[in-house]
Amino acid sequence: GDLNCCGGHCTNLWVDLFNPGTTAWRISLAYDLFKRRFPEAPRDLQKAPCDFRRDKWYTEDPWPREDPWKRANLAKTVNFRLSTSDQHI
């Protein structure tokens, strides 16, 4: 593989990244390596249950939503209006 090289070591492992068949092959390789490293464990572990708590992750933000530049721009506008109105007197 000469498409993905790092330090003189090349691989074609990541070629065709979004192809489902090639991705399944990569997953199979990972399972095989896991089984070689941990022969007493099953090759394919069971799917872990999802414990994602949307209500905990996406809680209401306690900070007030405020444009930090709004106050600065308002002050500039007021100062501009005051300075221009002084000129017309």
C-alpha cells in the first residue's frame, strides 16, 4: 500500500473509507486481531446497551442568552446621536 504512509510504513487499510463492504472488512480485521490478543474472549463482543441520557446531556443552559456586543454597539449609537445632535444646535 502506497496511499497512506507514515515514517516509511504504508498501508491501504483506509482506502475506500466510505464503502460499506470495505468497512466491514476492516471491522473483521479488528475482530481477528482482538481474538489473537485475547484468545479466551469471544471474537465478537455483545453490543453494549446505550446509556445515553439526552436530558442530562442537553440540559437547559442556566446562563442568560445575551449578545455581548449589543451593549457596546448601543453605547456607540447613543454617543454618535448625541455628538451629531450637538452639532445641529
